[in-house]
Amino acid sequence: MLNELHIENIAVIEKADIEFSSGLNILTGETGAGKSIVIDSIGAVLGERVTKELVRRGAEKGVVTAVFDEGEAKQWLEDNEFECDGELIVQRRISADGKSTCRICGAPATASQLKELASFLVDIHGQNDGRQLMDERRHLEYLDSFGDYAAVRDNYKTEYSKFTALKKEADSLSMDEVEKERLSESLRYQIGELERAELKAGEKDSLIARRDLLRNSEKLTEAMDSAIELLMGGDDNAISMAQNAAYYASKASAIASELEGAANSINDAVFALSDAAETLRDLKDSLDFSPQEYDSLESRISQLNKLERKYGKSDEELIEHLERCRTKLDEIEYADDRIAKLQKELEKQKAVVLMCGRELSEMRRTAGTALEKRITKELAELSMPSVVFKVEFTPVENRQGFDMTGIDCVRFLMSANAGEEPGRISKIASGGELSRIMLAMKNVFAEKDVVGTMIFDEIDTGVSGIAAQRVGEKLFTVSKGKQVMCVTHLPQIAAMGEHQYLIKKEEKNGRTYTRVEKLDEDGRAYELSRLHGGDNITGTTLAGAREQLEACRKFREAAIN
């Protein structure tokens, strides 16, 4: 549930602090006063795309902070390592240049993380969402969100993925004879060239190291000769002197035991110097330099460089490429056998997919029948008693008879008036009917939705009179299980709310300001009178507004009891 909302320097709102309650919260105000800005602010703090235009003119930044109960988001918060201690605080800062920063419980977060988190907190139904009903590609998605067969659907997707993987492999092996021969010749050429090169992993690096060694062999030999001479040449060389030192230190340690460590160190040094001298002498002996070896090294390095440039790969990658070419050539040469095997596997997997598809289809049809009854009942309660709502199933029209969604194409049909055949919603439903159908679906789907807050931004589009009253009653019904917020211009809906907020625009010092005020009973009566009659507010309209509020209060009490 959304408990508090702080808005600062967002559009025409300089600063607003709103405390929301459970149940049905109503937001009213003149057109352009900033009602939708409140909804946009909630969207912004929950990761929706923001631009610099959202920041109030002249301000360095805009800030939106929302305080929620953890609710169903607790596990997500734990998985993403956000510590909230029961109170979930989300903040979004938007700078004047359009950049934004996000925080969850004080810790830095990304906008994508906010959007993930939002799926556990709030469902915002905008003014144009009803139009989504006219997109028949989404009807299957709506049905699946209602049905209780997620495991069956996931199993179908798994089997379908196996089918597509087999088909992709079979398609990759299927080619005409000319193309097969052309590719085979290319692969044979590459294999021959790379096999003749007798590539070895790491060879180039060792060749370059040896070449560089030989290139500097003269200087290297002079340096090693000097070092060997100092270590081993003459009577007073380093090793002899160290050996003498080790001898005398050993004698001294026999008298003074505290010198034993020093004697051992000198003795170790003798061995280390001897090993170093041997290493120098061995390397010197290995430098049997000849112009032929150097030329051979240069030639081999040049050959490897040429191959690397030609194939755009390092020497180790060339070895891997050679293996891939061999594998690909084998696949082509034995493609007919492999294709025949794949075709048998495809037929078997196709049968499995169709079996899973039929199981999924049966469950969808059962869910479709239940959805028809539920939506029809909901719409009857929304002053559409003659409506007929149908879920139509038609087969997928392709060679396989199925696609990634199953074996069915699904679309919703409706008839708004008695005696008329159901037709496509896009051709039949008016704006008000679309709004009510969407509200009916939201109410049905809300039973399985984990979010704690539902927001309806002008759900009353195209609705008036008794239909508006029924929409208000339905919103209250939804609010018995979830916190509901509704932006409306209709007094029938506003009166049904348990809490009402007035969004009011004012001018001060040449600037426009919007403030949000929670209304008491007198304030609600005055605002309802304005919604009924505009500026013509009289004792009679106020009395009518109070009577309407009382009637709605009694309806709520009866509905609860």
C-alpha cells in the first residue's frame, strides 16, 4: 500500500505531501490543475521514463519520494539486497538536464530495478489503457493471466523450444548441391592451408621470444661472460669467496650457536650462486647462433602473421577455427544422414508439441468459459446488462498448426445490445464501454495480482449517469481487497470514495502552483457541488451533494456488512 507521497518541483507542483489511506482514494480538481501530474509522479518514482520537461521551470531538480508497505515486495528486496525494515521508501531525483538517480531504502538503484519493484507494488491504469483491448494480439495474454495453468504453458514453451532448435539445425543443413559444393570446397581449402601450417598453441610467442634473444645474442653473450667470470673465473671469484666465508662462519657457529643461522644463510648463498652460474653457462651454450636459424624464425613468424591477418584470428583461435571447419565439413558430407535423422526427431517432437498444445488449449477453453461468465457478470454490475462477452478460439494458421504461444489464436468478442451477434471489440465498443470492460477485467484479474495498490487515471472516460454510479460502486468493491486511487471528474465516482483529495491550481507572483488538499466532509460536499454544477454552487446543490455522500456511505457500509 502507498502510504505517503512527497512531490517537489515536478511540473506545476512546487511541493506537496500527500498521506494516502487504505480503501478508495479519490483525486478531483479542474482540468489542468495537475491531477495527472500526481499519477505521473508515482510512475516516475516507480521507474517510468522521465524527461527534463518534468522538472519545474527554474528548479535545479525535481524529487519524488514514495513510502510503501513492503507487502509482496519483501522477497524481491531480500534477493536484491535492499534492507527496508518494514517500511519501503523509494525516491527518484530528476535533474534539470533530464538525468535521474534512484534510491530504494536509501541505497542506490537503477530505473530498471524500480520497474521490477513496481510490479509488486502498483498497477497504473491510464486513460488510454482501454484502447489496448482493441489490440487482439494481447487478448491471449489477458486470458493467460486469468487462467490457472502456468505450469502447463511453461511445459509447452519448453517442448516448443526443443522443436525450434531441431528445425533450426535441420534448416542449416538443408542447402542445394551447388551451395553445398561451394561451401565444401571453401572448407577443404581452409583445412588444407591450416593443416599444412602445423599450428601449435603458443608457438608464435615462443618464436618471437627466441628471435629477440638471437637478435641481441652478442650483447647477451658479453654480459653472460662477464657474469660467469665474476662468479667462477680465477681464484678470487664470488663462489670461492662465498665458500670460504661459509667455512669460517660454520667454525664460528660451532663456538657461538647464535651464528648458526648466519652460517646456513651463507651456505645457501653458495648453492644459489652455483645454480645461477650453471644457468648462465647453459643459456650461453644454447646460443648456437646461426643466420639460418634466425631466417627460419623470421619466416615462420611471417607465415603465422599472414594467416592471422587472413583469418582475423590469433594463433590459438586459428586452431579452434580449424576444428570448426573440420566439424562443419563433416556435417555437410554427412548432412543427408543427419537431416534424415533430424526429420524423424522433428516428427516425434512435433507430436509432443501438439499433444502439449492440445492440453494447453483445453485449459484455455475452460478458462475462457469462466472468464466470459465473470466479465459478463461484472459488466452487468456496471450498467451493461445486455452485453455478451465471448472468448473466440481459432486454430493457428501455419504449416505446423502451432506457434510459440500454442495451437490457438484468441480474441475477445462482444455484443453491447440484446439481439446482436458478438463482434470485434474494436468495431463495436464505444469509449465508455471500453472503459467499463477494462475495469471489469482489472477487477477479475486483481484477485490474482500481487500488487497492493491500483491506480485508475480517469477511468470514467465516456461514462455518465447510472453507468458512472456503477463504476464508482465497482471501484469500491475492488478497494475492499486493495488500495485504490482514482482520478475522476464525475461526482458519482467521487462520492463513493472513502477519502478525497482536491488538486487545485493557483497563481502567485506570476507563477502557477498546484497544491493537494485532503478534504473533510464540508470540503467534499463543496467539491461535489462544483462537479455537478460548476461555479453555480447553492444551498440546494450543497444539500444534494451531502445527500449523495450519505447515500454512498450507506452503500459502503452495506457492502462491507
